[in-house]
Amino acid sequence: MATGGPITLADVLAEQVVDDHLDVYLSVEEAESLADTAESAAIPDKRKAAVVRQAAGQIRLLVGQVREARGRAETDVDRAASLRPGF
């Protein structure tokens, strides 16, 4: 963003997309790698660093939820299979 100088096209575009959202499809491994890389990056701009930390935290939350759901699903399948005769 401009700091007292003239407003640039980049400034206008940055303001327009700040509240837009993306739907991104990543594997759990890709998401974890992205979060790891983002968290370890040296970002001198404080605002950008805060946004990266927030995004990495959201990625980690989603990864945890996916892993938890997968664990529950596998447990439910195992339990159902154990109740059937012949298993």
C-alpha cells in the first residue's frame, strides 16, 4: 500500500482482492509442506508476515481436521467389520 505517495494500480488491486477467497485443492502432504515453508520464510513486511502466519495456522487446522476425520472413519470401518460374522 502507498504510504503518503501517489496511489498505484498495485495498491488499488491489493485493496480489491484483500477480502476475496480461493478454493484450493491440495493433498494433506502438500498442505503441510506449504505451511512449513510459509512459517519458516523470512518476511520483512510485518503485515505480510502476519497474513502468512494466519494462513499457515488455517492450513494446520484443516490438516488436523482431515487427519482426525480419517482416523474416525477408519475406526468406524474396523468396528463395523468386526461386528459382521466371518470377520
